Amino acid sequence: MAKKGKYLPAEERRAVIVETVLTLAAEGNPSEITTAAIADRMGLTQGALFRHFSNKDAIWEAVMTWVSERLLERVDHASLSALNPLEGLEAVFFSHISFIDEYPGVPGIFFGELQRSEESPARRQAKTLMEKYSGRILRMLDAGKKAGLIDKKVESRVAAGLFIGIIQGLVLQSRLSGAAVSVSRNAAGVFALFRRGIEEGDQS
């Protein structure tokens, strides 16, 4: 991510602010992060912070934009590098797990925005990310069916929801086990169960 420093161009300063929010989110509850805490961590005044973002909502929108762009970029790279749609699903799964291990504060920010009752730019970004991500998984599942790799009786939308739910479950297990426990600890075994459940020839 962006390099840190007291004097940076505006674009780099905004990138460092996003990085700081992600770091703070990994250390505690994202909903409790204040602009004062962000400024303090960066050694700035709140006034300096607001020269780059008009308000807290604008900061959170920038954070969610960053998350969306980076995660989807990784997902697309993983799927395109795979030999077939089934291998693509596996590559996307572990790419996503790796992303969470690298940025452990992201899930808390993402789900915090989705749970907000009021609409906000960041919440819209989170919803759009979920829609785009789900769409990619659905397309891989359907392509796997056409290729004869995934059982045609598998309901793609249900399987896509399960795929995402597995990742959410691993995040929750990691949080309950303690901050030092990687979300990847049980990822291989869980994905193997998912894969056996959708592969052609494994359905009764």
C-alpha cells in the first residue's frame, strides 16, 4: 500500500488514510473508529484529515472502493489463471482467503456497512461489491456445469451463497478463536467438502 510520510502529495495522502483505517479495523471494532483516531494514528490534526476527505462517510467510501477494486482484481486474476471453472472456483476461494489474511480488518468494515440501517456511499459500495462478487461465482458455476465438471442438479444461486457463506464462517471462527488465528487454518478442508458437494458424479 501507500508509503507513509509527513509530507505527501494529495493522492498518496488519501491512500495512507485508507491504509490507516484498514490497520485500525484490524486492531478493533471498525464501527468505533473515529476521525480523531485516524488523525492521531497518522500524526495529523482532524483539520488536515478533512482537507483530503469532506467527512467520515467520504473516508469510508474510499475504503470500500479500495477493498472492492483490490478484491475483484484478485478474484479475476485467480479465475483467469485457472485451467477450468471448477479450478477457478478453488483459486478464487483461496485468493479471497489470502486477501483476508493480508487485510484482517476488511470483513469487519464490509459487514459493518451492510448492517447499517441508513443508506450511505460506503454501504452502496459494499452492496455493489457483493453483487459483482456473487455474479462472478455464479458465472463460474454455470460454466462448470456446461463443461461437465459440476453436477447440473446443483442450484447455482444456492451454491454461490454457500461459497460466500463458507468464507464468512471461516472469518467468524477466526474471530472467536483469537486474533492470532489465521482465517486460512481450516480453509482447505472446508473447501474440499464444498467441492465434493458440487462436482459431477458426487450427487445422489
